[in-house]
Amino acid sequence: MSGRDVVLARVRRALADVPRGEGPHDPPVPRDYRRVHGSRTVEETVELLAENLGDYRAVVHRCAPAGLPALIARLLAARGARTVAVPAGLDPRWLSAAEVAARPDRATDTARDLAAVDSVLTGCALAVAETGTLVLDAGPDQGRRRITLVPDHHICVVRVPDQVVGSVPEALPRLAPERPLTWISGPSATSDIELDRVEGVHGPRTLEVVLMAADGEG
């Protein structure tokens, strides 16, 4: 038997007890797990997000919308950034106070081009408090996936509380599965067999998250 025949035979054996006509979209599997864990308030959920982001070594900042341009300018200046990759739909006011050259997200850019960019600034689709995770879906203020994977410094703005959910089960119904979802939990990090942590291998070495509260909220 060929390797293909062996694999197909194993698949047939594994599916032997599946009723005929049942497809992958309608299996009789109960989906009765809890979507909401506990009874946190909105404020407590946001605090949990900030705490878990910090545990993953992301740097967390807070501001109101009016203070966002000044905060971003300060973060980029502290980094010494001169060029910033920006998605096509990013609000231009976010960079209005920064003395940097905005580099639009371009399909013609190569990995080498993006590696020469100092920072990237994006929004997000959602943030999950329990896992300290940012979810990007290539929306207008997020751009293509690779602009957030190649530059060494990523600033991500989360609108609080609208874009914050407590758990992954709460997040999934709000996300479109056909979109290219990127789930980010802290800066890029990996470790070798000796458990030596190395950051920046698969994405930005530094992740800064701005929790931008709606006017009048903390």
C-alpha cells in the first residue's frame, strides 16, 4: 500500500461510526460551555485585560481620545522612531502630534522594506481580557497581517470598553471567520530546548498597548 492508501484507510476507520450524511458544520456535539466566566463589571474586565497584557510583557498605557496623539508622539519619540507603518484606514489624527514619516501599507512592500520601518501603529478588532490577547482582522485601521509581524515595535490602540470582551467564547461571535485573524498575546517570544526566552523572532520585540477610554470613562 502507498502512504496515501494508509492515510485514507485510517480516516475511514476513524469515521466508521459517523452517521451517513453528517457534515462538518452540523455534528451532534453539544456547545453548552460557558461563554461568560464569573460576574465581572466592565471596569473589572478592563483591569483584567491590562493585568494580563502586562503579564505577557506588553507595555500598557491609558488615555482619553483627546490625549491619544500626544501619547503616541511620546511613545514614538522615546523609541527614536522616524518611520511608522500605518494601515490605509488609520485615523490620521493619531499621528498628528508625532514628528515621524508615515509609511502607508503597500502591497508592493517586501519583508526587507518593512524591516527598515521603525514602528507600526494600528487599531484592533477585539481584545480578550482573560487571555490578554489582541485580535486583528485586517480591518481598515489594522492593515495586512505582515505589517504587524515584521517591524520591531508595534503600538496597538484598543477602544475601551467597546472592543474589550471577557473570554474567547465571547469574542468568537463578534469575529468574521473568513477574515485573516491574528491573535497576539504579548510581544513575539520563543524559547529553545534550554528554555532561554528570545523575543522578536516571529514578530515585534516590543508591544505597546494603548487602552483608549471613551470620553468620560476611566
